[in-house]
Amino acid sequence: MLPDDTFFLPVSELAPLLRRRELSPVELAEGYLARLETVGKRLGAVATVMRETALGEAREAEREIRRGRWRGPLHGVPYGAKDLLATREAPTTWGAAPYKDQRFDFDATVVRKLRAAGAVLVAKLSMVELAGGMGYNKADASLTGACRTPWNTDYWSGGSSSGPGAAVAAGCVAFAIGSETSGSIITPAAFCGVAGLRPTYGAVSRHGAMALCWTLDKLGPMCRSALDCGLVLQSIAGVDPLDPTSRASRA
């Protein structure tokens, strides 16, 4: 069993351990899954735990690393995606009861790019319903109820990327992907004490993400450090023919 401190290491420290085979992607994924199923659910941070597919991806990462195929600093690293991102293997509820059984037969571009980088998707993370598109005055405006900051569970983790903020802070994922229209990455990042990066509009493809305001929506990383945010951004940024607003600059 891995020590708890492992789950609070930044990606920049996990990556060399995985590359040198001092840490197993499968063991790491199992540890994060266990934390999602206990700590994450108690906080209200989890929409869907993706145990079966996550362990399959972790086993593949372990096989590749053992054979000397290194995809980069996200290879074998478990992460979570806000539940407005389409994923083939799990429901995409948009945090709202009318969409609790909604499924897509494709992955959002961000999810596809992270899979290509070797990252392991372990969970869909909770969010304020419809990313706040209907307006909300209470923290429990979500299919999964109020999501709390792990530092004081009497307090909300912020919205609308509530689950990503709390899950990263609580060591339930190594990093997460959130979305922001007006403050939905930076607010939970501030409430939970993690690093959140709101990319410049168009820097990251939004294909497969629920649209709230197409002229303002952005997808970005929520991590344990600014360095980690940069590592994740390198993998998800860039032009995507499926999103005409995307562009080459990674600023």
C-alpha cells in the first residue's frame, strides 16, 4: 500500500518515479480510486468513478513504460475530468438531474489528447448543474449535492468546477480538467488552495464540452502547482479542426 503522501505529490514529482519504474501506474491508480471512493465521495467531489477503464489504462501505461516507451510527464498519471466533458466510458451528466443518464459515443478533444499523452482517467468529477447556466444561489445546486473543500468541510469548494478543485486538494487525483466561463476555475482553485490555470480563449479545444457561452468558455488544468498546470497545458492546447475557435498559440 502506498503512503498517503504519494497522493499529494505534484505531477512533476510523480512523473520521474513512474518513468524510473519506482512507482507502478497500476498501484497509483488503485490508490487514487480508493481515495475517490472514500474521501472524494464524502466531499461530494465525484460524479462517476471509472474503476474498470482506469485500471485498463493504467495496465497499458505500465506495459509501455516497462518496454521503454515513454510518452511524457503525464504517462501513467491519474486525473479527473469535470462532468461536462464527453467520455465514451461513463455518463456525462452536466451536473443536472435531467441528464443523469446521458452518454456520448466519443471523447472530448481534451480527453482524447490526455489519453494520447498516457494520462489515466479515473473519474468524472462533480460540478454545479449546467455550469451555473440556470443561475444558482446555493452550493447544493448540483446533481451530486454540495461539494466541500477538504480543508473545512463546513465550506463549499466553489463553483462551477467544484469537484475538480476539491478532488485535487484532497489527493483524490493528481490533476483535473475544469472549465471556466466567468470564474469557474479560479474560484474553486482559490477556495481549495490549488493551482488553477484559465487559458486564453481558444488556446484549448472545447469540442465535446457542454457549452455555456461559446464566446467565453475555456477549459483548463487544476493542479498542485503552477508547473503542473504548464505540463498539462502542453498536452491539451493547440488547434483542433473540430473547434473552429481553437488556435495554435498556447498563451
